[in-house]
Amino acid sequence: TLYFSAYAAFHFYHLIDMYLAYALMAFITLCSGVMAVGFNSMLVAVLGILGGYGTPIMLSTGVVNFPGLFAYMLLLGCGVLAISYRKNWHLLNYLSFVCTYVLFFGAMRDYDKTYFWQVMPFLAAFFVLFSTTNFLFNVVNRQKSTLLEAIGLVINAGIFFVVSYGLVEEVFGYRWVAVVTLALAAFYVAHVYYFLLLRLLDRELLFCFAGLAAFFVAVTLPLVL
């Protein structure tokens, strides 16, 4: 009801402008998160997430604004991670993952290469965020990961690699994709080093990190040569 009220005030009756409607819907989402934690209700959190990610769709004006949209999505994703970590509601992370990339690919219909520097940093931020959500709770609480976390890591890495390949290749040429693959390899090697340094002997995650690092090193060679 609250989301629809803000939507109607903007679209139907023109009582408020888009920015105020956005602010109202963001406030409703924030309140949903606070209520979900306070009343220990994952259902309220799910409704708030769906409303939060639905806000850009409901208030779409057709104007291309990648930084504004992606910054909002990144902030929302961090909020979901905070709630999920506090309450141990892993479902929220997967819901946020799906909603973020659905909105991302929907927005990319208006993309051309002049927007590269508006899109690439946020794509990398989404990748880091959802890579972290897959294992943060397990690491902090020293709990063994499951196959679900490993699959999530691989899917997240695959989406980032495929999309960034297209973005970088269009602007700089395919050889520069090697910069991305080397960065990914270093990213996962750093994870292996960190796990070993803290004696976090989670064999499944270590195997996944090492395998991804090896894959991106192997991919780098044919790109360069």
C-alpha cells in the first residue's frame, strides 16, 4: 500500500516529483529492513527487498542514468548483506543477487560504449559485493561452506567475466581483457592467502578460489598472445 501510494502520487496525480517519490520509496524500504530485524520477520525483509528493487522500475522515466541507478542498487545490496549477516537469512542474498542482475541487464539495453566508465566500476562493485556475500557468514562464524556457496561464487565470477569481456573488448580491444582476467586471478589468490593466513581450513572454498584463480590465469595467456 505504501509503495503504491508513492507510485500513484507521482504517476497518476503528479503531486510529487520523481526525486521525492524515489526518496519516499527508499524510506519505505529502509523501514521494512528495520521492522524485519526488529520483529524477526524474514517475510517483511523479502517484501522490502522486492519493493526496493522494484522502485527503479515503477519510477522509470526512460532517461539513461547509470550512475544513479547502479549507486542505488549497490547501496541496497549492502543493506541486504547487513540484514542477512545479522539475522543469518541467506535467502536474502540470493534474492538480492537475482534482482540486481535482472535490473542491470535490463538497464544495459540503453548502453553504448560512451557509458563505459559509468558502468564498469559498478559492475566490479557488484561482483565484489556478491562474491563477499557468498562466504562472509561462514568465515566470520568459522562454519563450513556448502555446495551452494561454491556455485554462487562460480556464477558470480562467470557473469562478471562475460559482461566485462564484452564491455572492455568493445572499447579497448580483446587483448585488454587480459587486465580483467589478471585482476580476477589476483583477487582469488588473495582470498586463498587470506584463508591460509587465518587458518580457515574450508576445503570447498579454498578449492573454489584456487580453481577460479587457475582458470583466469589460463585464460590470460591466449588473450595476450
